[in-house]
Amino acid sequence: MATAKKVAKKAAKPKAAAKASATPKAKKTTGKSTTPDKFSVEQKLKALFDLQNFDSAIDNIKIVRGELPLEVEDLEDEIEGLATRVKNFNTEIKGLDDFIATKKLEMKDAAAIIKKYAKQQKNVRNNREYDSLTKEIEFQNLEIQLCEKKINEHRATIESKAEVIGQAKSDLKERKDDLKYKKKELDEIIAETEKEERKLQKKSSSASKIIEERLLTGYQMKRDNVKNGLAVVPVERSSCGGCFNKIPPQRQLDIRLHKKIIVCEHCGRILVDPEIENVNL
């Protein structure tokens, strides 16, 4: 009887183990939540203040290299314009050369006709035929003179355009040298600032996670609508740090308490106390 009980107990153990193993284990939670609801108004003000500082630093980086890309773009456009100008002038010169070649052929044909008529004059039967041939010879001589005149005019035009092409090529070379220098300078600045910009963008993204969507949207809209990109400004000398209008004493007190989001009545910027910088997130 005792042996039967022992066997029953041994048989019951695997079932209990299977039941225990079937029970799912609770997952451990690690890290802190970055849901905006978890943060106080003071912390959100601090996050807004930090976000503005990070974004302003990024703006400054873009301003430093912001003029160079425009200069590079202007030089590229100028180079393209000069290259097109040289190409057009060369096309015009080719057309003038073709015209001169045509006139030279006309002169050659006229000379052949004159030779032919001069030979015929020796075999004329009357004065009428002689006068007719003489007039044809005179006409062909006038044609030759006209061709020579036009050839000289077009040669002068070619010389003039050649001078312009020479100047344009000189300008083109100078602009290409400038472009090479500017591009090198731009690449160096980008190389120097790219790492810092990525670092600031990462910090900006982290600060944004603390701020609810409504506040963040208002912040971005205000940044887009002001020239200096300042949507969050400290109160300095009892005035708004953005529009410099005076702030009433009671409103200044509310700002210093860090209990609610307060905007300037004049410019709509978010106002913060300078001491917000010392708040820890």
C-alpha cells in the first residue's frame, strides 16, 4: 500500500512541473518612459528651452555654410552661361566662315565667266555683240568687288567675335577656378559641421519626445513664421526676449513659477524664466 502511494506521488510530479512550465513568465520592464504625460509643466518648459537652443545652434551651422552653396550655385550658373555664350559665338563664326567660302566660290565662278567672255570678244562679228559681252564682264567684275567687300566685312566681324570669345574664355577659366576653390571650402565646412549637426539633431529629437504634439506643432509653426527662428525666449529685463515688449509683473511671477505654458501677448512666443536652464529633466 505504501509503495502504491509513492508511485502515485512520483506520477503527479511531472504534471505539476508541466503546469508550472506552461505558465508564462512576466516580462521585465527596463528604461524610463518618454511619454509627455509623465513630465511636469516645468520639465516641458525646460525641454522647450533646450529644443530651442539645439535648433538655434543647427540654424547657425546652416547660416555659416548657407552662403557658400548659393555662391557655388551662382558660379555654376555663370559658368554655364559663359560656356553657352562661347558656343554660340563659335557657331556664328562657323556661319561667317561658310559665308566667306561661298563668296570665294562666287568670285571664282565670276572670274571664269570673265575669262570666257574675254575670249568670246575676240571672235565677235559686230559691235553689238562686243558691247554685250563688255557689259557682262563689267557686271561680273562688280560681283567680284561686292563679294570682296562682304568677305572683308565678315572677316572684321569674325575678328571682333574672336576677341569676345577670348575674353569669355578667360572669364570662364577664372570662374572655374573660383568654383573649384568655393567647392573645396564648402566641403571642408560640411566635414567640420556635419558631426556637430547630427549630434544637435539627436538632442533636438530627444527633447521633442518630452513635449506633447500640440505644443510641438505650435513651436514649429512659430519658428517658421519668424525670421530668427526663435519660438521660445527668456524674459530679459522684464521684457519678451523676442519682441522686447514689457511683460506685466504678475505675468512675470507666473513665468518664474514654471507652473504653466505662457506666451507673449504681442508676438505669441513661449516665454520662459532664464532660471529654467538649471532645471533637471
